Amino acid sequence: MTPIHLDTGPHFPKNRSGVAILGTGTIAQSAHLPAYAQNGVGVTGVWSRTATTTATVQDRFPFVRRVYATAEELLEDPDVRYVDLATGPEGRLDWIEAAVEAGKHVLAQKPLTLSAADLERLPALLRRADGAGVRIAVNHNGRWAPPWRAATLLVREGRVGDVVGVTHLHDKPLPPLVGTPFDNVPHMLLTDYLLHWVDITRTWLADGGAGRVVSVQATDSRVPGQPAAARNPWAATLSMSAACGATAVLRIAGNVVSSEAGCPFWVHGTDGTLRGSVLLDSDRLEVDDGRVRAAVPLRGAWFVDGFAAALGELMCAVAEDRQPENSAADAAESVRLVLAARESAERDGSPVEVAP
């Protein structure tokens, strides 16, 4: 087997300054800012709706130059080149539109939206952005989780041939949900939490020659031991089918108890198999060509290298005058799949066709 040497990132252009974070809550302070600190990203400033949210940001992250009094002040600052939009999905397209009108490139938190109406608005917004020379990317940081990114690069190299199947198992505890805003999102596991898994799976199917997903089927259910206060089901299964017959399955059994937690995955192809795991120090990947199994060297971790890489890809795209790999147009295709999953769950698991 040919030796495997992969560069999973993150990558940045020489100029990595001019970032402002609009919506500086928990995820921005626990992942975005630490990632930017590690990679020398120049953060012009931050803003949040509640002043107490950003009260200690400059103490904890001295490289942040200022705290904006209003979002308008942030958008009007000529030193801001990139708006890192880390608000919730509701109203996100309005924020993106405001940033585009201000001439700023945008990195929007995922999910880009959970609204079918927003997806209908998106093409016109993207045309306006293109006309203004503005790039819009989505923070699908999971694409750069080292095992997943390495798997993507191997699929693109043709190491496993044509992809025929993808399988994910969520073999770890669920994050805290009860009492959080996430628990108020209908079918949250299918539409929000599993979006990272849906997005990377769609990428592998497309890059592996399977083409686009044409059908989605999903169920979710409450499980034994789930507290009554939990509004969302704690178990979910989502399956996807491509036009060529390739399939994918994503499975969350519930709040798993495990002494060696992780999220194992398999990418099966006509010429080989990728086996790996991601999260909670379980990171690993091996490629099996039917004769030899070889471990793939990995470095870094999803948190926080994936967050740095998502921004870095946008910056590189701007510097190279191209669309980012994590463009809003591409991310919208993953949103369409989770919306189809939600519809399927509401129809007791009936398959939902995904139109071109």
C-alpha cells in the first residue's frame, strides 16, 4: 500500500486579519476564539445582544481589539473584512443579508437555516453576494475533524474506489439538552445535532462517485431512562440513498454509557474500506484495501482545529478568488436533507424524495 501523507489543515492565507464575531455566546467563546487565538487570526471585535455575555471576553482573549456597542457598529467598521456570524438559525439569513450589504464576507454558524422558505430566498441572496464580490461560507467545522477530513481526502484520491455505503454510530453520551434552547427545536437530533454527520456523509457520497442523495428516511423516539423534562427524543436513525444505489445510515441509540466513548464510522467502497472514529479522544482512521490495513497518521482535533479550518477555508477562497468548499450554496444541500429527515419522521418514517 502506498504510504499515506495527508494535510488535514487548518490552512490560512498570509493575511488573516479583520474578523469580527457577531453573536459571542458559548460556542464562540469556547471554540471560535480559542481556535483563532491558536492560529493568529486578527479579531477586530465582538458583539452580543446582552452586554454581560461579552463583559469578560477581552480579559480572557486579549487579542480581541474591541467590544462593539451594536451590531450596526460592527457592520459599519471598515476594519472588519469577515463577519463570523454565530447567532442562532432564526433570522440568520437577515444577518447574512445585512453583512453582504455592508460588503463583508461571512462565515455563518450551522445550520445555515432550518426554514424551507429561507432556502427559497437563498439563491437571490447569493447572486447579490457574487455581484458584490462577497463570499459566504458556513461553519461546517466537522468537515475538518481530522479523521473525517482525512477520510474525505482519501475518498477524493480514489483510495476506496466508488463509495457504496457509509455508516455512522453515535457511541457516546448525548450533550446536555434538557432546559437548553436546542431542546426546543422540533426533531433536534435529526435537524440540528446530526447535521454534521449528514453533511460529511453527503460529501463522501458525492466525492466518491455516488452522486447526490435522492431519498431520505428517518425516525426518532423517546427511550427508557430519558427524563420526562426532555422535550426531544433521544434516539434517532437516519438513512440516505443515492441514485446509483449507494446508501448511508446514521444511528443514535440514546444517551450511551461507554468507558471508551466515540463516534465510529465506516466508508465502504468498491476497492477498499475506511474505518475510523471521531470525538472524545477516539480519533483514528485506517484504510483497508482487502490485503493490508494501514493506520492513517492524524494530528489535531475537531475542537478546535475544525473551527479554525472552516474560517481558514473562507479566507483562502477570498484570497484565491474562488468559492469556498463550505459555501452557503453547498451547505444548503445538507439543510435540504435534514429538512427531508424531519418530514420523514413526522410521517412515521416514510421515505421522502429529495428533488434535484
